[in-house]
Amino acid sequence: MDIFYRIIAILGGLSLFLYGMRIMGDGLKSGSGGAMQAVLSHLTKNPVMSFLLGVLVTCMIQSSTATIVLTVGLVGAGYLTFRQSIGIVLGANVGTSITAQIIRLMDVSADAGSILYFFKSDNLAPLALTIGIVLIMFVKSKASGPAGTVFMGFGILFVGLMNMSAAVSTFGDSLSGLLTSFEGNYVLGFLSGVLVTGVIQSSSAVVGILQSVASSVGIKFSAVFAVIIGVNIGDCITTYLVCRLGAKPEQIRTCLVHIIYNVIAAVMLFAAVGVLKTTGILPDSIWNATLNSGGVANVHGLFRLIPAILLLPFTGMMAGIAEKIVPEAKTDTEDELYEKTLSQLDIRLIENPGLALSEAENLISYMGDVALQNFEAAVDQLFSYDEARDDRIDEREELLDRMADASSKYLVAISPHILLESDHRQQSFLIQALSCFERMGDIAVHMTNNVKRLHASGSPISDTAVNEITTASDAIHEILTLAITAYKTGDLNLARKVEPLEEVNDEMIEEIRTRHVHRMTQGECNVINGIEFQNILQNFERLSDQCSDLAVYLLGRTDDSINGKEHLYIHELHHSGDPVYQKLFDENYKKYFDRLNKGAA
């Protein structure tokens, strides 16, 4: 039973280590907001720059898997080409070794009077935890939450390492003998590294275990080098399995390059160690040297860095291999629009809220375009009916529904990863906006059905009614364009122009209704046509209302006096006597009522 409890202690330490590493990365990613997107989306075609950025990002988020998953998402979203991503993949392999260098602080040995004493892990851990909890609970600022999360993760990581180290030390000679058995069987050592990393799904965690053992009982270089090479392979296989789920060909190629690179690197390392040992360039003093935590970190770092530098000039060759293994998928014309829209939302991006929200915003913007196209098509049907156009409207509506469903699920999936208040507000706004665009599309379909019944009656509407419906549809087209453009550009001045036009539309539609009822009572208009005419007007009014909602939501995104009080804001605006609002209202009123009255004359 004693061994059982020791194993539990090791697993508990490992759990704390993994959790600490995860929340530290989450804090860094959330704190970066859109900065990571800005850096990665402006990559040049220079593989050296891509490599350095891969190193930097992985050092920040403490996970090569997270960096490569993010890169795969960027490739799928169109921010990066497949070939641009290769340098980042190589850089991510190097950047992950920084964790091992942090862990080597466990080896710091100094008395209380030395500056090095500050860097001992049993001092850094409680200090980081204290700073973290103070920032999270007592400091009220946008940056304090993510910063506190980073410190808490750092502290928990070290507590886990200290627990692992303490538990490992109780195994003493038996554990040391087990690891030494790999010295004469490099294949077994290599496979153990692959297997354990595949199970734990973190190369940093496995190297951390090795460092804990090295810090407690020591490990020979000859016994550990093959294990570290295996760790590198196990890491890339795990990443490949995670990345390729539902991925497009160019994304799968990025995952595949990670494997190709690591396999080539592993062969190079085994060959180099073998040649150097055989020729005596690698002396016995190093071969049999007992490594501490820092020594394991150095071997791991060199095994990551040297192959990356040597293979960086050959990224084109690796890209060619991946492209031959995974050829471009054939797509037909009907699939292109679907690929252009729904594939923009990549689940791999949700752990970076700034980037994921930006992707959702782009897709929702396209929803606005589709809704506007269907409105235009519905108006065209009114004046020149075409059954083929009806089919296209139905196709767009189905696409719009799919986009709305995918966007809403994606925005909800981002929620657990959002830490910044600005991201929360953006998320809420996007949910409101996609709801507006979805309703616009639904209303356009209702209009199409009205027009279809109108066409089926076989009775044309009067010239006066044609003028009225044309004037009203032009006003609705203008307000739709204003609202959608304001959403796309974030232009608040455009958003402020929506409500004056919306009020004019309400008055104009009410006036048209009154005139049309009068014509019906005088027998100047077919009753059946009159009902459908009224239904079209009602849908015009509903479209105008959705534009008003969208514009006010946009204004409320950055204005606390509007956010959550949209109806009150509109009510007060209508009765405020604001000169700018009144001027816009008067201009729109004159523009459309002059046309309306001219046609009635």
C-alpha cells in the first residue's frame, strides 16, 4: 500500500503541474487580447520571422500544442498560408523548452543572505500565489484578472513540481535503477518517451517529471537522451490527433509538417549522438555524467534548438512532402460559398477569445450581406417574378440559418475562456447582432412568400401602389445598408443616422397603409392583393425595426448609458429635441415623402 500512496502523490503533483501550466497559459492568452492576432496575422513570408514568432508565442503560453493548434486555426481562417505556418511550427518546438528552464529553478541552492535564495522554488511558489490572489481578489482593473491568473498558474505549477520531487525521492534507488535500464536499450527509452507523452499529452509535463527525478536522485545522460527524443515525437503525435479533427487539407498539412519535422529531427539526433560517441567527440565524462534538473533542461533545449536551426532552410522541402501526402481536396462550385462562410469558425481558436471573437464578427458580417441580398431579391420578385430566384432565396436562407446556428454555438463555446470585460461585452453584442441578421433574413423570406401569393393571384397592383412600394423599399434598402455598414466598420456616426430614418419609415409606412385602405374601400384595389400588400408593408416595418435594434446595440457596445437601456434611449431620443437628430429626420422625411406625394399626384 505504501507504493500505492507514493504513486498517488506523484500523480497529484503532476495534476497540479498540468493545471498550473494550463491556467498560466490561459491568463497570458486572455491578457494578450487581440495582440496575438495582430502579431500572427501580419507575418511575412520570411521563415526566420515565422520561426521567431513561434518561439515567442510558445514561451508566452507555455505550450507548443496550444501554439500549433492556434496556428492550424489561423491557417483554416485564412490568416496564414500553409507554408507561412511551417516556421511557426518549428519555433513552437523550440519555445516549449522554456518551461524546463523555468523548472530548473528547483536546483537553485543558496543561503538566505544570497540574491539567488529568492529564486528557490519553495520561495517563488508562495510568493507567486500571494501576488496572484491579491491581483484577482483585491485589485480592480482590466489587466489584474489575467495577470493574477498568470501568477497563480506559476505558483501552482511549482507546488506541483515540489510535490512530484518529494514523492519521487521516496522511490530512491529503485526508480534510479529503472531509469538506468534505458541506458542499454535506447529503443525502449525512446518508446517510453513517446508513450508517456502521448498519454499525458504534454511534453513539458514529461520533461518536468524527468527533472523532478534528476533533482532527487540524478539521471545519467546516456539513460535519458533517448527518452527526451521520444518525448518530442510523442508531443507531435498528440498535436496531430487534436489538430486534424474536422480540418481542411491545408490544416492537416500543417499538422503533418510537425510530424515530418520531428521524425527527421529524431533521426538526426540519434545519428549525431551515435557518431559523436563512436568517434570519441562525445567523451565518457559527458556520456556518463549525472544530470540534475538544469542538465535535463539543457539537453531538452539543445535537442529542440539544434535540429530547428539546421532544418529551417528546408521548410520548402517539408512543405512539398506534406502536399504530396495530403493533396488539395476537390470542391464543386456549390460548396465554395459554404466553405467561405461556415469554415471561418474554427474550434481551435476559442482558447484565444480576442481572435475567436474576431472570427465570429467576420462571419456575422457576412450574415448581414446575405440578409441584404435576400431582401433585394424579394423586391426584384415583386416587379419581375422568377421561380429560379425563389430557389436562390431559399438557398441563401438555409445558409443564413446554418451561419446563425454555427455562430451562436461558437460564441457560447468561447465563454469559459473569456476573462476580460471588453471581451464579454463584445460577445454579448455579437449575439445580439447575429439575432438581428437572422431575423432580417427570416423577414425577407416572409416577403418572398407574400410576393409569391401576390403573383399567383394574377392581378397586378395599381401604378399608385407600385410607386408607394418602390419608395418604401428604397427607404428600407437605405436603412439596411446603413445598419450593416455601421456594423462592419464600427462607425458610430453611421449608427446614429439609423434611428431618424427608422422613425421616418414608420410614419411613411403608416401613411401608405392609410392610403391603401382608402383605395380598398373605394374598390380601386383588389382585396386579396390588398392583404398581401399590407403584409409586405408590415415586413418592411419589421426590417426597419431590426436595423434600429442593431444600431442601438452597436452604440451601447461602448456606451454604458445605452447598454441594457436601449428602449429608454430610443424613447428619450425621440423626445429630446436633439438638433442633429431632428435635422436628419427632416432630411429623410422630405426625401421620401416628396417622392410619395409626387407619385400620388
